Amino acid sequence: MQYKHVSPVAVAAILAAGEIAITLLEVPTGRFADRYGHRRSLILGSAIQVAAMLLCWLAEGVSGLVLASLCVALGDTFRSGADQALLFESCVAAGRPQRFQQIEAKTHSLELIGLVVMMVAGGILVETIGFAAAWIAETVLAASGVAIALAMVSPPPTPPRSPEVAAPAVTSGAAVRLLRLIVPAALIGGAASATAFTAQTGESATPMQLTVLVSAITLAEAAGAAAARSLRADVATQYFLLTACAFVVAMMAVAHGFFLAGVVTLSVLAGAAAPLRATAIQLVADRRRAEAASSASALDGAIRTLALMMAGYLNSTC
């Protein structure tokens, strides 16, 4: 808002447009990755991300920021799903498919910790040098993503499995099985996002308190992801986490003193559910691994958007 001189309403609309674009583009880009190669999809998505960062930095006016936001969404969706599919197929090619869950959980945890570090570093960079320096750093980081994607190696294709365990999107029964796997984590993530939004928009929060709160929420999610390495990646575990989520939400509704602790607890549950779901999807998918993972991300976006809208409405009426 400060650097581009645009209104808060315009920023909110731009971010909403990006979220909607991600939800709509997830499945088509997942199909692209499965058809033309997961490594190619990662390279393309990372290259688009570089263009998006340059647009965020150099584009003028609301129209330029809208284009930048849509490019960010497109880059995100080309990478979403393709990364998990490439990792799983690499584990299979190495003869160690069971390593997927451990690697996915560990990297998701490290990603969230890195997010906190970069958030603080970005604030320091803007305060000491300026907004342009932060955008240059963003662009360099995005360019390094292209280099990493180029350095990746696609494993040899694995033979298709028997028709009894075909790809999730082939039959209506398979689609129902996929929904059973992806819905719990999406609902947990939606609850975590909505309650975190409520906590962050409290009238008494100072900038420093808000920074500490966001950092605590992110680190709690990272802790949950780390704990997922030792949990079973099955439907029963997913629904156990969803039941725990419902219990925490009920406690937050009746005991207001528990609210902040509940926000952190929901973040832990969301962090644990994500890698468990990713593992379960890869185990049941076959030739449509990226599409299945992207479908989960699309559902995440839709539920998160609805949950945030509901939280905003409740906050305005209470």
C-alpha cells in the first residue's frame, strides 16, 4: 500500500483475485504436469514466478498489481502438485517410497521456519534500505528457484498399476476415495486460517504483538509438520485430527480465555495434516499424481476463502 500508493480495498481485491485464480488453475496445471512432466511444470512455474516478482516491483497502478498477482497464482499452481509427484516418483525410483512422508514432513516444516526468518529479514531490509531492495531480493530468490528446478532430474517412468488401484479421477468411486483423503486437512486448514485471521485482526493488537503472533502461528504449524513424520498416513489419522480440530474449535467458542491457545493448537493440527494427506494421495494415485495433489490444493483454497469470509462476517457482527 505504501510503495504503490494503492488503497487497502484495492489490495484486498487483488489478493482475493489471486486466491480465486489459484483455486481455478490448480487442476488444469496439475493435468499439465502429469502429461508433460513434473520437472517441466516446476521449471515453468518458477520462471513465471520471476516475471511475477518483476511485475510486483516495476509495474505501476492497480492493473499492474493485478497482473502480478495473477502471475504469482499461475506460478504457484504450476509448482503445486508437481513437486510432490516428482518427489514420490523419485523415492519410488530409488526403491524407498516410504521415505516420501519423512521428506515431505521435514521439508514442509523447514519451509515454514524459513518463512518466519524471511518475514523478519524482509521487514529489516525494507526499514534499513527500502522497498526496492526487498523486491530485488524476492526476484533473486525466485530466480534461484528456476536454477533449482533446472537441476532436478526426472526419474524413469514407473509402470502403471493394476486397474483396481487406478488413478483417483478415473471413476466416481475413486473420486469419492480421493475426497475422503483430502477433505479433513482442508477443513482443518480452513479452521486454522479463520481463527488466525480473527486473532490477527483484534483491536488491541500492536504491530509487535501481531508480529509475534504470526511467527508463533507459523512455528506451531512447522512443529505439527515435523511431528507428522512419525504418524500413520491413513484415513483414520486424518479423521482423528479433524475430530481434535472440532473439539478445539468448540473449546474456543465456550472458553474465551482458551482462544489464543486454540489458534496455536489448530496451527499444529494443520501442519500435521498437510504432509499426511500428501503422502496418502501419492500412495493411492497412479498416473495423475500432480492432478490429485492439485485438487487437494484447490479444495484448500475454496474452503479457506469461505472460512475467512465467515470469520470476517462474524467479526463485524460481534
